[in-house]
Amino acid sequence: MQRLGVYRESGHEHFNGSLVVPVFNLAGDVMEMYGRKITPNLREGTPNHLYLPGEHRGVWNEESLIASKDVILCEALIDALTFWCAGFRNVTASYGTNGFTADHRAAFEKHGTRRVYIAYDRDEAGDKAAAKLAVELIEMGIECYRVEFPKGMDANEYALKVTPAAKSLGVLLNRAAWMGKGLGKGQQPESRVAVPELVATGKEERTAKEKMLEEPEPIAAPKPAAAAAAPREPVLPLAAELAPVAPMPFAAPADVAVEMRGEDVLLRFGDREYRVRGLQKNLSGDILRVNLRVMGVNAYGDMALHVDTLELNAARPRMAFVKQAAAELGIKEEIVGRDVSKVLFKLEELRDEQIRQALAPKEPEIKLTEEERAAALELLRDPRLMERIVEDFARCGVVGEETNKLVGYLGAVSRHLEKPLAVIVQSSSASGKSSLMDAVLAFVPEEHRVQYSSMTGQSLFYMGDTDLQHKVLAIAEEAGAQRASYPLKLLQSEGEVSIASTGKDPVSGRHITHEYRVKGPVMIFLTTTSPDVDEELLNRCLVLSVNEDREQTQAIHRVQRESQTLDGLLLKRKRDAVLRLHRNAQRLLRPVQVVNDLAVGLSFPDSMTRMRRDHMKFLTLIRAIAFLHQWQREVKTATDEEGKPFEYIEAIEADVELAKKLIHDVLGRSLDDMQGQTRRLLLLVDEMVTAECKRQKIERAEYRFSRRDVRAFSAWSDSQLKTHLRRLEDLEYLIVHRGGRGQSFVYELFFEQPADESQPMLPGMEHGYDAKKSGLEGQKSGGGLGQVRGVSWSGASERSPVSMRLPVSFYGNDVKNTVQDEEEESPVVAMPSRPNGSMNGAGHAPVYASGYARGK
């Protein structure tokens, strides 16, 4: 350290009590150190500026010489740092008045410096050093300007006294005195300016008009700033009022420099700063309405400004702004007019870029690594793909609900199809419907899902044209989307919504009609606890009911407890990897057509009008399954009528069978207008009635029960019972009788579940041919409903179970005692009742209502 000079031979620190600034070269090595004493009460004669012993080496901030051909050269590093802090990055410093070294000269020549602003102190030594240095630089072919601070001041003192420093220093740079311009080596310079001796002069009174600043044209034949034969010292205020000089060179007119501060756009021309607000609102090529403010220094050295909101494309308000701004700043209108023209051109450029960005697809491009792509393809090509999806849901902590998980997953995948599925999860509060939706959405890539808690009635119309295309639109609660129910229904059915809205033309001010359009297709995912959902929305969706059985609750509790253990913690850490794998797999799904030639051999119930939509849900589910397996299918090519080729894959038998299995479980519980919770209560009441009739040894028709009895047996809340018992009354599964105590009443159950505990089935769905089925004249049944109507069970005959309605003869005379008439029993399907759970586990049987003939 002593050899370097940091410590003196006496052992004292050389820079003790100083602010130290190192000087680095381009390689990052320390070439010099500068110290500025900041300790008060120094001994007389103690220098304020210190350097390392020996010759000065290096150039401070040499990087700026590479970035800019215009350089501010200060006398000391403190002055250079003052410019730096004020925002002028193209600045460096000598090592004192005589400290312009060979390293400086070499750096200026190496990096092609063209213009130097000598910002030495405004004292006798600084002026003489600046004049001497200017001669040397001009001979090197460099144009020189003298930054003239007020008498006796340096850059740091001036910036502290005249604030803001960014503007006050900018004014001085703009008004710097031209000293000469070199013509290169071997040529004589055009002129050279000798800095005048300091001679006091008297003050002269000038009118405001005489003081008006005028921006000159580029200098063709520069004149000396002061004649050597008649040296004189102008009297300068702190704002450094000078005669007109060359314009600020730091921004070429052809390429206006722009600074962005949030949403504000700043442009500077000399000592004038233009601030623009509201540019982001201009999304049309013929509109440029902004709030424009110009701020600068007037002829008296005071800050002046003018601000207005105007349409820059309109000549009249633009010229009014120019005239008023020129009057406020005390400069010619031509100067402000040129500024505003530059501002207009730059804002048009920024606006056009803004429009391009607004119209460009906003989906981020996700690039998969080779390892991620290989893992995702391995999943998509796995023959056990559907089983792995169910297993991965379990690994992510979702218990049971296999059917719901698969239907939700396939519904999300169907977003890639022309007509996606829509899914609504309808269950009671705290049953886990939101957890189910969140679990399914977690498997969908972030860029392919849009999730909201609520939507207003008009919000859907004002989304971007393609913001929802082939995405999942998830709304946490159907109640939050009630006002948007109509556009949601249209978006699901038509694949597009549009609205005509009246608005004001920003240019003319007249009211005009704007059209807003949102394009699909989009997969809609909703949850609700309400038993009364808009029927038109409901029959457009696949309705899922969460398993609310006690066994499911116990399984959830078990998983919740296990999550608190070490194994549970490890499982959570694996969850992100599982989700990332499935998201990457879905990103690899390509847009390809799906052909289902097996569809002509399918049949579907047709007794209800709503089955027209349910049939398309079934076919779309098949296509979604096939689409998900695209990496396991042969991609074929066909040609349309115009000769254009397109690719497609084909659905296979396994896709149809899986779709049938899922659709039986989902649609089989939604064709009787009975909500899942209501159906569950019906089965609980049936269980209670069966047990009590067996215990009391009476007929079912003789047993009466109250809401209190049901509440005690089911452990449901009173509010739940009131809602769902009323629905069972409306559906005529419960008959109300007058009670024996005043206004009380009791119920009679008009329903009996059969002993068959088979899987839920949707009657009328057949596929292919079966020799065991009945046919016309002993032949096999046909594939269409017309050939089997009234013969096969899938037909919808007059007394078909598909009718879902009780026959007229169901009721007899209203007699108190009833007996079961086994001879004329008319079974009526009320609906399969098993809540969504394991596809492989035992479930509740289809629900039949047994008729009770009223007799003696």
C-alpha cells in the first residue's frame, strides 16, 4: 500500500479525511485515486484535492467516450460527478487545470470524440486552462465549447445554488460559447477563440423584447465568441444568460431522444422540456389527443411553462398551443412550432408501436427444454394416460371424485376444439366444489386459463378480440356471473359475442356507434351452491356434483391429517413437478381435426328436447378424449373441395367406451331436473322410511314423518332441509298431509329405490350391434333410433322409462290406507343417484318410483 501511495512513508493514510473516488480503466483495473477533503478545520496549507503520487493515469468514465461523441470535460472529479448526478452521463474530468494527460488525448482519439464541452471553473486559472486546452483539442480536429458558469463558480457550486440541477446545467450546456472547430490533422481550423481576460463592465438596461432568446440555425461560418483585440466580460446572472448559441447537441433532430417516466413521455429540445400524458389512451391511427406541457427558462432567467390538452392532429388547437407557449417562454413561435412538429412525429411513432403491441397476441411464448419436452411426450404417449391423470390428481391431494376429475380435465382439453364443453360444479357449501375446480385448473397452462371471482354484465364484451380464444374461462361462483349469464350462454353456443355501444368520437365530439367483439371458442368452468341456476345456462353445461357421502368426508380428513406428516410434506414438494409435467403436455397438443366414423353407429335418448344439446356433449366428449390421445394416433391427411390439405386423427372404440362410461355417470343424474343434493336427500329419506317401516312392520304408504324426523336422521341443517324438501314436494316425491296438532303437517314418501345397486345408466344409449338384442324379424338391431323404436329398450315408447314423467293412472282415489299393487306397477325412472365418485366403486342404483294404486 505504501508503494502504491495509499500509505505514506510515515505510516499515515494519504487520503485520511477525504472522499475517495477510484478511476477504472475499461478492463476494470484501478488506475488512479482521487481524494476530496471533507474534514473541517484543516491546517492552513492542507490541499483539498489529493491524487496518488506520480504521474496521473487513466480516464474517469471512459465508457462514456464509447457511448457518445459529445463529451463534457470538467476540471475535477467532484464537478464531473455533479453532472453525472444531474443525468448527464457523457462526462469525464481532467486532473486539475493542467491535468489533461496523454491518456485523455489517446482516449479521445481512440473513441472518435467530435465535440468537447470544457466545464472548467469560472476563475482566472480555469479560463486560461480552458483556452489553452481548446487550442490543443482544435488541432486534434475536435470542436470545442466553453461552459461559462457565473463568475467565481464551478459546476458543483452552481448546481447547488440553481436548482433543479438537471435544468440549470442543461441551460449552460445549451448556451455554451463556441471556441472553435478543428478540421482534422494537417489542416488549419476555421477559427480559434481566445477566452477574454476578466474585465469588469457596467450593466446595461435591455428591454424584454431585446432579451428574447432566439434559437439560431446550425452554424456554417462560426464567429468568435469575443474578439481578442477588445476583450470584455459580460455580466451573467445565475442562469447564465448569453447571446444565442448553437442548439443542444445531445439529441439529433432526426432521432428525438425520449425518456419514459411511468406513463409520461418526456422530450427535450435545448432548455425546453415537453411532457406528454395520456398517450396510452390513443389506440386509433387517426387520434392523438394528449395533455402536453412545455417548460423552460424565459428571458429573465425564470422557469416558465404552458400546459394544455389538445388533439395534435388538428391544426387549430396545435397552432393555439404554439402561440401561447411562445408567449409564456419568451421565444419565437417558429422555435416552438419546430419543437411541436418533432413531438408530433415522435408521438405518432410511439402510438403506432403501442397499437401494434395491443393487437399482437399477448400469450407468452413458452419454450420447453429437451428434458421437459421428452417427459411431456412420454406422458402423452403412455397407453395408461387416463389412469395416470387420475393418479396424478391423487398425488396432488384430490381425494376420490374420479369421474369429476376426468370430466373436468377433458373439459379443459376441449378448449382446443371448435365447440368446447362447459362444466358447472353444483354442490352444497364446503363440499369441495371450488377445490375441485382449482385442482383441474392447476393442470392447465397459465397462459391458457382466465380466472375471475365475478363478472359484470358488460365486462365480457370489452375483452380483446382474441383474449379468450381456446382458453378456459373460470368463474369461482356462478352467482358472481349472473349478470353475465346472457353473454356466457351466447359465447358457449355461438362461439362469439358482440355488442354495439354508443361513445363519443374524440376528434369530432359526436356520438358514434362502436362495435366490440369477443371471439371464442372458450371452455367455461363454473361452480355454484344455488339449486336455482339459470336453466338455459345449465343445459349447456355438464353438471358435476361433488361426492358428499360420509365415506368421502372421512377420506378427505385422512388426507388432511397425512399432509401434516413428513410424507405429506414431501408429497407437496412433488406437486409442482406433477403440475408442470401436465402443463407442458397440454402445451404440446397440436390443433388437429378429430374424425369420429363410429358416430353413425351410436344412439342416444330423444324423448326430451334438451337431449339435442346433451347428444352434442356426448360427441364432444368423445372428440376431447381422442384429441388428448393425438400423440398415440396416426395423423392422416385429407383434401377439401378447394384442394387444400388438412390433418386429422380418428376416434377409436376405446374413446367411445370411456365417453359412455363418463356420460352415463354425469348425464344419468341430470335428466330429471333434480339437483344432486336433492337426490341425495331423497335417498336418505327412502333409507329412513324403509328402516322405520321394517321396525314398525307397516306398509310404506302408512308411514308419516316430519321435517324434524328427517333432520334427526340426516343431520342436515334446517335451511338445507327446507330448500330440498320443497323441491321434492314440487317433483311430487313427497306428499304433504295435515298433521294432528294445529297447523303442523307431515310427509308421505311416494318413491321406492329398487334393490338393484347397478351403476347409473342413461337409458337409450347404444353403440354397435349385438346379436342378443331384438331386431326387426329376428335380425340385428339397426344403428338408428328409427329402426329400434318400440322394439329395443333404447326406444322412446309411450311407457318408456326415458319419459321421466309419472303416468296419469299413477294416482288413484285419495284414500287414507293404501296398499301396493304389484299387478299394475308402472316403474318410472327418477334418476341414478350416486354422487360422483370412483368409477370403479359401487354406487347407488338408478332411482325408480313405484306406483301405489289407491284402493280400498
